[in-house]
Amino acid sequence: MAVKIRLARHGAKKAPYYRIVVADSRARRDGRYIEQVGSYNPCVSPAAVTIDLAKVDEWIGNGAKPTETVARLIEAERKNA
């Protein structure tokens, strides 16, 4: 089972809100996920990002691969922490 850390889109039309989730790579974008590890709201200024870095590190240690966008968000969160 290939596991990814990726964004799942929620919210309203033209007002997206994303959950940062750990999911099987074959699952649908907004479908079933294993665990939620954070959230990202690009509609507020500045963008609101919350990530549980301990959970992210645990999942990466277990072999989960973050997507490019999530990797950028994690890197930015580490700089701000």
C-alpha cells in the first residue's frame, strides 16, 4: 500500500479549505483517509496553516511520501516553528 500525505479539498465553491491527510495513493482526493495531520486555509490573509509535525515525522518515518505542495507547507511550518 503506497501511502501519501496530501491535500483533501473541503469548503464551498470558490472558497476552498484543505485538510492535510495521510491516505492510500489509490483513494479519491476527498475520499477515505487514514489520519488527518493538519489543515490549510488559503482564503485568509496570510494563509492559515496548522500541521502536527510529530505525526508527519512519524508517517514519513513509516514510508509515507508527501506531495510537492504538502512538502512545501511542511517546510514553511518548520521554519515558523
